Amino acid sequence: MVAIEILSAEEVRRTVTRLASQIVERSGNPADLVLMGIQTRGVPLARALAKQIEALEGVSVVVGELDITFYRDDLDRIGMRTPEKTDIPEDLQAKTVVLVDDVIFTGRTIRAAMDAIHAYGRPGVIRLAVLVDRGHRQLPIQPDFVGKVLPTAREEKVRVALQDIDGRDGVEILKEG
């Protein structure tokens, strides 16, 4: 596989800043905002967005962690995995919940995340923020906030690296070659 850099560390930083600004503009009162990072890379991305929102608005934003393993409808295809931690730090009732993930592809992860959220409460609004939208949806799910639209072939892979997990920030597309 050949890796082609799509976003450098600096471009990831600028993209997070832009996404944070868009989330604040569309979400109203930051005190009613809950960022729910989808395990694994959605969690550090949600934390980075919260940090940026706090820098912009001077308001601390609640960040939660969501594992969707038991809500997936494709475990037979992707294989069983050890569930990660789910941490919902406050009541979601009437809140604006922004699901945060690194990449949206088929939409199945997001469908599972919405099912998981509704098991914990009924938010006022659920929105979706992703770093990369690579297309190829199998479900009618579209993100509200997108860092980079990246048209890909189905067989290509998108690799997101985040400092907290991978020791660096960046986005690459992996192609046969």
C-alpha cells in the first residue's frame, strides 16, 4: 500500500479550529452542548474540539466517550472486538449532542451511535462532526460539520493519525501500489 498525505498536522489543527467555530455558530449556547466522541479516534477529536471551543468562547464544554460495539449491525463482517469505555458525564435530556468521529464512510457507525445515545436519554438535537467524509454511504446519514470531503474508491482506506493515540496528527489515503 502507498500512503498519500491528505492533511498535515498543521492542516488537522486548522481543520479542528474551523469545525469548533462551526459547531459554536450552529449550536447556540455552549453550556447546552455535549460532544460525544465515538471510540476510538472520535474521543481525542472531541477533546480537541472542546479545547478549541473553550479557547474561542471561554466556556468549558462537556465531553463524553461512546462505545458502539453492541449497537452495530455488522459485527459478523468486522468481527467481535473488546468494547471500550462509554462515559456519558451528564444527562443528555434536551441537550445538543454532537457525535464526533474521525471518518464517515457507510454511515453504519453513526446509526449505531444514535441508537446508543437514545439508550442513555433523549437529546434535544443530535448533530454529527467528522474530520473526513469519504462518501460511499449505505444509509441516508450526512454529517453537519465536515473537516475534509475526500472522494475515495471503495477499496481505498483512509488512515487518521491523532497525537493522543498515534503520537502524531495527519490524514492519509492508502492506495494499492
